[in-house]
Amino acid sequence: MMPQTEKLKDKTNEELLALYQESGELTVKQELVMRYLYIVKTIAAQMRGVYAGSLQMEDIINEGVIAIMKGIDRYDPERDNKFETFISRRIRGMIIDLVRKNDWMPRDFRKQVRLIEETRIALGGDPTDEEIAQSMGMDVKKYKKLQRMSVIMNVLSLDMLVDDEEEHQSLQLSSKDMSSQPEKAFLMEESRQVLAEAVSSLKEKEQMVISLYYVEELNMGQIAEILGVSEPRISQIHSSAIRRLKAYMSDYR
């Protein structure tokens, strides 16, 4: 018998996932999609800078709903840990795939980003965007576009790094009672502390940019106004902070 909608609303998300895997009922799936729709909307807003100019938020949300529906079918609680983490990563990946299909990212993107970093080091000090672009024989607009893409990819890489760390630790906790394996619980908490230490090790402006961007959820333009510098400069500070954090966390792991 098809589950009654009113009865479904009294169940937790975990109970609904288990019920759907057992029954495969469409009404259960629809209820789950509605409950997890907020994840799509949140990520679509956070990653607006990734797809702005090539896609609309409505397109992202529509594709995100499809990703949730597919994710519900493919989710394995024994292998994939929390569904929220599982589907969030799939949605982020979906957005990047959509952006790539719209030819937003050049094929030699990573090669060009490496060349920018090599040029920055070769020039020494704190070269301006114009100086780096001129040294590379590149149009300044193209250079700034590459910089924006680099910032976005660094953000995604850091997100994945933290997600991987949490998932790796969580998968080792076979017991639901973390107190039964205190050393594993300690390692999970320790990784969070190390990330906090990594942020503390950043320069003052880097800490401020990271805080304003991730905690206050301001965009680069708003942060630039607050700190009284150009938006490209904020992007440079942000990129530098992300590189330091990734290096710090990689050394810890």
C-alpha cells in the first residue's frame, strides 16, 4: 500500500531514506526531494560566482532537483556516510560539470594558472595584475578572468579537502556511539582544531578575508569595499590564504 503523505511528514529524513530503499515508493521520494531542496538552493547561492554569466540560478536549482532524485536512488548509507554530505558533493560537482559544458573554463586552465604563479614568483614582491599580464603577454581582462576562475577552483578544492577529511574520519567510526571509540572521535575533533590553527597561522588580512567570505558570506566586491582595496587584490589575498590552508592541512594529513 502506498504510504500516506501525512504519515511521511512525521518521519525523520533517515527513516524516509530507509523506507524508500525498502519500498521504492514515489511519494516517499518526493517527500525526500522537498526536504533536501534547501541544500540545492544554499549551494546555488554560494556558488553563484561560478556560473554567473553562463547559467541562471533557476537552471542550477532545476538540475539540482534532478541530482537529488538520482542521489536518493544511488545512496548507500553503509558506504556514503551522511546523505547531506553525499548529495552536497554531487551538487557541487554537477554545477562544475554544467559550467564546463558551457565552455566557461578553458581546456588549458590549469596550465595557465601555473604559468601565472610562476610569473608572480619570477617578478618578486607583490606585482600588480597589469605587471603580471604584461610579463605573460596576456590581455589584462583574460588574466583577471583566469584569476577569478582560480579563486573559485581553490574554494572548491578546500571544500573537498575538508569534506574528505571529515568523511575519512567518519567512515572509520563503525559504531554509532562515538564514545565507544574515543581515539577515533578525538581524531575527528583534532582535524577541526588543526583547520582552526591553520586559519590562525594566516596573515591578518588573509584571516579577515577568509572570515568575511566564509563566515559573513560576503562577496569579493563587498569585502573590497570594507578593506578599501580593489576586488582583484581581494582575490589575490584569498588565493594566497587558500594555498596556505591547503598546504597546512596536507602536512597534517
